[in-house]
Amino acid sequence: MLYRDALNLALEHALEHDHRVVLLGEDVGFYGGNYKVTEGLYAKYGPKRVIDTPIAENSIVGTAVGMAMMGLRPVAEIMTANFSMLAMDQIVNQMPKLRYMSGGKVFLPLVVRMPQGVAKQLGSQHSQSLEHLFASIPGLYVLCASDAVSAYHVLLYAIRMDDPVLFLEHVLLYGVDFPFEPLEGFDPFRARILREGRDVTVVSYLKMTHDVLKASQWLEEREGISCEVIDLLSLRPIDFETIYGSVKKTKRLVVVYEAPKTLGLGAEVSARVSEELFYFLDAPPLRIAGEEVPIPYNRKLELMAIPTPEKVYAQIVQWGRRHGL
Amino acid sequence: MSFLHEVVFYTLTMSQTLAEKFYYLMKLGREFELRCKEEYLKGNISGFLHLAIGQEAVHVGAVVGFGKGDLFCPYREHVLALARGIEPKLIMAEMFGKVTGVSRGKGGSMHLYEPRLDFYGGNAIVAAHIPHAVGAGYARKLMGEKAGILCILGDGATNNGTFFESLNIASLWEVPVLFLCENNQYAIGTHVSRSSYLKDLFLKARDYMPSVQVDGMDVFEVYRAVIKAKEYIEEYGKPYFIEALTYRFEGHSMADKGDYRSPREIEMFKRRDPLELLLKRSLKEGWLTEEQVRLIDKKVERLVEESVEFAKNSPEPSEEELYSDLYCGVCSDVIP
Amino acid sequence: MDYEILMPQFSDTMEVGRVARWLKKEGDFVERGEVIAEIEAEKAVMELQSFKRGLLKRILVREGQEVPVGRPIALMELGERIEEVRRPTAPPTEERKAVPPPIEEAPKVVPTKPPERVELPSGFASPYARLLAKEMGLELEELQKEGRLPSPAHAKDVEGLLRERYFTPKALELLKEYELRAEDLIRALPDRKIDEDTLLAYVEREGIPKRLPVSSVQKSLISNLSKSFVLPHYHIYEVFDLSQIPWDKDITLTHWLIKIVGDAMQFFERLRALFKEDYYLLYPHSNVGVAMAVGEELYAPVIKEVNRKGLKEIAQEVRELKKKAEEGRLSLEELQGGTLTISNLGMFGIRSFDAVIPYGQVCIIAVGMQDEKGMAHITFTFDHRVVNGFHGALFVKHLKEKVLDRNYIRFLKKV
Ligand SMILES: Cc1ncc(C[n+]2csc(CCOP(=O)(O)OP(=O)(O)O)c2C)c(N)n1
Ligand SMILES: [Mg+2]
């Protein structure tokens, strides 16, 4: 099942079973969504529950906050995370704070969905991974999904939650076909161990997880390095328990993410592991991440600016050689 | 002003040179973009490619009419850049991601910049460039310059808070900006009637500044309106708003088929293809001869061909380019 | 209860304030919003307004005195103005002292137990390598000076050294088989070099299981068995009189049965069939698999075109296949293409058993032990999707006749 279809399925399920669920966003209705995630839902549930909005990001999230305060369960779509920067007031000053400031009296059962990431030559303003900005805000839940199974379950879970959730998707995953089966008792706050291994714990999420899996395969075959691949579905809070458990076994940590290295999510994960498991480490934690530049248009430069399976492979080998792997 | 203005304007605009100029630029825009489409499908151009086919009269009429002054545009800016005089080959090379491109291969279709020609780019964030234009206008005025700023924006952008904020500030601060809204009736797949409470977009600005609506398929009409607006903002140093009614014949970008519009609707607008309207009228009125048209077509064809050759043969950026241009690393030597 | 007027916090950085001047005195009636005092804080003087109506009963802080934010500076008795207020007696100084401003509390230091110190041996090494060295009592720095450990050293190096030091090579191999960690053993058996015997003794004492890897052959067998076991199938149990078959060491009963079954299959096309959902693929020849145990594995190589081959040829081929299986040289070709397999456990004294059809085939014949009269229990398992009960029964009946057909047997013996 395509990633986008899994999201669609989750949205449809929610719309079908809870009349308080509404969708809103630019082009989500009649047009079916810029990435076709909401296709067919407008026809089925009508313009009152699948709402086309003007290009007004701050007001999209803002009105969704208001709807949620009154007991609706809005799922707002921001066309891409780049544009969510126009809604930062609502996302940072409002969504995470209202419940706290009201002493727990206000409920915000609200989801804001958006895709992010580097696709292909979309230029600096359309090619960003911004999860770390959101994941640093207490009061938000930041969830994401790397395949069809997680897309369906995590999104549905997010809609069921009575707290505000920011749900991240990756532009390059929409068209990917994944095996799909609905699971019982899915817990998005548990990181998934997608591959077991002895030598290195590699933490990743969204599209990078797939690059890491590919690199791990090569590492195993060509270098005999066995990677344990952890896929995070929740970026706030992060399931450190699973990460610690794995690092205690492998004694080595690598974090792979697409955003620029500085102050990215990997900085937090490596810092925590260094704090908690210093004496268990046989090598300094390694971050494999984007370069410190806006993403350029030229394809060659673009690929230089972000991690690729080849880079993940090469950097782990190099780092391993330096640090006794 | 008005009578005299009409007379002057009449002799001016109806001149043959003007028709020739319009035809050349619009034809160049049309052919250039059709070629972009072709190169995109060949894989030489990537990313988002927004074509202005159908909207050339607005772009050419506005830029030619405005003359000197800074230009701030959204991402659908190839024709605007061509009309401003940026060489086609530099634009094409940019879209090919080559280092010879106007933005050294780092910007792509949506981000053409040429400050030497007062061209301040295409911006990929809807409405983000509108306050830039207001700030730029303020700066020009403060520095005692007269030319004013031309800010092109889409119908979709007029629903954004930034737009209203900018209108307010521009009027409050008395900034010489011409806001030109190219109403092609759609923001991606959403028709203007489904996203805007006011259906006539020029009404949104009318309480702040002079605001008019023109036929954006008629290059002369756009030109005339822009000339008038330019005179106003130069004379009074205040903003002005024009809504030009137009239509895009292609999808929103190459990723969009545009099939949310009925074939009848598209057909209806294509019957008013701005390029054909101009050509027919010019031939009929004798502003252009068949021979002239043939020569222009030839020239355009050659230019477009050359631009693709140039782009193809240009080098890729070197690896150092990844980190160059991030900071300029210079300090002002004025402040002690 | 009197209402306390507190030293206000006029800014978020203000911590203390000084009462510059009281504008009301004790016994005055104060209206809401009236200024009662001037407070000086952070170099500025601000007015303190009353939020309440009432009688200013007592002033707690003298002019010029500095107190922290939040501390009461006066007491008010709330209520309406009563003209004949009780004249407040000038409060005695003692009484003032009776309501002393609470003493500033020193910040409490909660005594915690001294933090545990992690003492690691010196040397240039990863944290974990140092931890290992400590646990194992290695002098990292010394070893590095001697060149026995690299610098920086990692866990791998320390472990390597430990292994070399504490284990014989044979013992090291066993470590892997039993999935043991070297550190654990060194800890459990300190102060000696661990050889094979010590290790085995340890393993036995601790009841540690040995790791037996599942071979790829076994894995594919398991997956095929699980796939075919759930397919619709049935059994036919029969007792066969095999007394007429003159088998010996060279040409065994299995070889005979391969030939007889192979010939019989020629009369039953369903037994030469492969099931393909929408149709059957019928092979012209009889391709018969033979189940054979080789070491830990089970193989069932296929004798092709049994109907065209003589007994001797078949016997020869079975022996070759067996040899190949033992050497692990069986090709995929040799393992595929059968539609029926024979499994004979008679030589182990098994009287009767069922077998699972190899995935993709239609029948398996399980042959039990021959008794003294030459009788044997044979179980047929059929894939019901291909061979229904009627055909199955006919096939079994045909075979029963064939094994007793002396002319046929004599003929087979010749070729
Ligand atoms: C802030 C922001 N939100 C959303 C988008 C996605 N987007 C790109 S173009 C577009 C439609 C803009 O329509 P309009 O202003 O009418 O311009 P047109 O494309 O018709 O020229 C949208 C929604 C964006 N680029 N920026
Ligand atoms: Mg538009």
C-alpha cells in the first residue's frame, strides 16, 4: 500500500467513526490534496467536514485551535513544513501552551499534518527538514511515520489523542509502496527496532530510516558490521529507553537525519546517550546529517548537502575504523 | 491630467515600435516556456516549474509599462525576467542547474535574481515578497530615489495575512509600490471564488489606495494601466493597486495536470490567448507586417535554441559551490 | 482575619523594596485605589495602591526599611467606614515585635549521600574499554606502554587481549558455540587459563545450551513443510505383501519400490501432475523423489524418468545422489521436478508412519518395516486437490497387485 493511501485510510477511518473529526487545509478538499493524501474524502464527507482554506497558514492552525477548544477534532494540513513557518505563532505560542496556561482546563484534540524533507531540486525554500524546531517545544507531541503501517497507525493514534500533535510526513515517501497490515495495540511512543544487530545502534526516522536500512545491508554484506536500526515514530517525546537498551548492547551510537547537523534531533539523542551511558560507549556518538547550507537547486550539490545510503555506509565504515570497530 | 494623458498615451502606445516590442517579448516568453516544458520532460530541468503561458500580456505589459524600478515577483517569473531584459540563456542555464545561470545554479526556476537589472527574484513562499517590496519602496524613497517598486502577486496571495499587512503599511508609510495582482483565478486547484470572500480582488485594496481592474489578456490595456499607476506613485510617492484578469493555460506547475478545470472553461479562455489577440490586432491595424512577424519569430526561435545550447554546454557547479555564497563575510566600512 | 498588604513586585526582576514613605497612618480609612505608600525599588519610586477598602490597622515596616517582595508590610481590617472607629491605641513596640517579619530562610541544602565515583584505570581508551579493563583487572596504561594494546584502545582490543590471555584456541571456538561472553567466564573461572575441558565442565555445571544453527537447507525444508502441511490432504493406510520382492544389499527394497511405483505412475496421470491453480501440468514421465537423511539434514533428490530406467540404473543413481548429498553438492536441478516421493523408515524397525507431502508434489509414500512374512504397512498421503480418493484408491490397489506380479518382477530383475 502506498504511504499516502495509508494516511488516507487513517483519515477516512477517523472521519467515518467520529463526526467531530474535520479536515482543513489548502487544496485538501476539491483538489484532493497537493500530495493527494485527502483524495476522495471531499466527495464522501462534503465541504463542511473537508474544508478548503485560503493560503493563510497561521489562520489554518489558528482556526483549528479554536475548533479543538470547542470539542471538534480538527486535522489541519499544512501543504509543506516550509509553509508551517508562517504558522509558527500558532504552533509555538498557542498549541502547546493553552492547556498548560489554563491549568489543564482547555483541551486541544488537534493534529497538524505536514510533509517535510528534501525531494528533488525544489530549491532552498521547498526542501527543508524542520522537525527539531517542533521537537524542542514542550507541550507538543511530534510524531512521524516511515512506512504505510506506521503512517496509518500513528496518524490514527494522533487523531485519537486529546492533546495537540504535530504529525510529520516525508515528501519522498508518498509514492512508495509498502507492505501493509493493520496491527493491534500499536504504540507510537515505542521506537521500532527494524533490524537487529550487534555492533552499532543506528537511530533514524522518516525517509532516512530507509537509507539506513539500505546502508546496513551493505555494511553487513561487505564489512561484516552488524547494525541495529531503530526507527523513531515519536520525536517528542523520544523513546530513550529503547535507544539505551540497544546502545548498552552495541556500545556504539549513530544518528542519521536529514536536517543540518547543528542542533538537529541527533544532537539531542547523542547528548542524552553520552550523559546516560558514557561508560558504556566504545566510540564517540556519530551524527550523519545534512550540511550547514540551504538546499541548493543543482542536483549534484543537492545530493552533497544531504545524507544518502552511500554516505551513511562510508561514514560508518570510516568512523568504525577510527574507533576500533 | 487625464485628457492630456490620454492623448499622449494614445500616440505613444499605438506606435508600431510598441507593438513590435510587445510581440517580441510575449513570443519570446511563450516559446521560451514551451521549450522549458520540453526540457523538463527530457529531464534537463527539475523541481517545480511554473509556466506563465496565457499570462504573458500581464507580465510583459507590466514590466514594459513600469520601465525603471525594482521588481519583486513570485515563483512564476520567467517571462517577467525576460521582459526585464535578463538574457534567455542565463535563465535557461539556471533551470539546468548550471553555474552560468543567473543564480549560479543554486536557485532554479523559482529563484531568478539579477539585482543589476533591479530584478529581485522569484519567491517560493506565497506572499512573502510583498512586504519585501514595501520595505524596498521605503528604502528607495528614504534614499531620495523616485522610481518605485513593482510587486507582482497572485490571486491566492491576496488571501494571506501578509498581503493585508503590507497594504496597510504601504499606505501608512506612503511607500511608492505598484501592487499588480495577476488574477489567473486559481491557486493551484482552488478557484478564487472558493477562497476569497471578495470576488473582485481589487476591492481588497480600494480602501487603502487607488485600485483598478483591467483585462489582463490585452497587453495594451495592462500597459496603459501600469503607465498611469507609475505616474501616480512617482508623483505622490504612494502605493497603487491593479488587478489584471487573466488565465493560466497550463497546470499550476509541471506536477499538476490542471484537470480540475473543465475543457470548456480552458477553451473559452484560450480563445482570448493574449499572444494571438496582440498579433491579430497588430496585423489588422497595420502596426506589424507579416514580414516583421516572421523575422521576430525567427529571432525568437534562434534565441531559445541558443539558450538551450548554452545551458547544455555550461559546466556544472564545482563542489566548492556548496558552501560559497552562504555569507558575504564583509563588514560595513561606514560605521566607525 | 486581617488582610495583609504585601511588598509588591513591580517588575519581574524586582526582589526587594524599601518603604520610602507611608502616606496613610495607622487608624486611617483607606479607599480602594488610594495610594497608601511609596515604595522604592530598582532606583525608582512607585506608588502602592490599595486593592481593598478598610481600616489601616497596623504598619509593620518602618519608613526606610527594606523587605523582600511578598512580605507583609501592613495589616488592614476590611469593611465599611464606621465613623466612630475605635481609636487605635498606639501600638506598643513590644506588640510590634510580636508580629516579626518571618525570618529569611537560608536555602536548604538537602544532604545527599556522596555520589558514587567511577574509578577507571588510566590509559588512552574508550570509556567502555576502560570499564572492561577495570573489571578484568588490566593495567591499561602499562599494557599500552608495552605495546600489547593499541592507543587508543577499544573494547575489541581489550577483549582480544583477554581472550589470548585466558583461553586456549579450542576454548575460544567453544565460546562461540555456546554463545558465551569471555568476560563472564573469566569472572567465573578466575586466575587460570581456560582450556577446552574447563570450559566444557563449566558449561555442564551451569546447564548452558549449545547453539545449533539452522542450516539453510533445513530452513527451506521447514518453510516448505509448513506450507504443504496446511493443504487439503488425506491418507490411505494399507498393508502390502512385499514377500515376492527379491531385494538385497545392492538393490534395496527402496530401489525396487522406486521402480514399481514409477511404472505404476504411468497409468495414473494425476500422480505426474503439478497443481497450478487454474490447471494441472501433467508430466509424461515418472519423476520420483527419495527421502534420505544425511547428517542432520533431510534431502529428497529426484530420480527422473523412472519409467525409462532399469533397476540397476536406479540403484546406481540413488547411491550417487546420496553421495552428493553427503558432500553438499546436490544441485537445485536434482532436488526439483518430482511429483511423488518415497520415504522408507523400515530399516529402523518402524512399523507404520505418516509423512508430509513435499511442497509442490502430490503424493508421499511412507514405507514401514517388513515383518517376517514379508508384510509391510505403507501409508499414502495425497494432495486432495490433485488426486481424489477414488484415484488414490485405484493407484494403491494397482500397486498392491504389481508387487505380487511375479512375471513383472522377474522381468524387472532382468533389466
Ligand atoms: C506560504 C505558502 N503556502 C503555500 C504554498 C504552496 N503554494 C504554492 S503556489 C500556491 C498557489 C498560489 O496561487 P496564486 O497566488 O494565485 O498564484 P498562481 O500560482 O496562480 O500564479 C500555493 C498554495 C506556498 N508556496 N507558500
Ligand atoms: Mg492564481
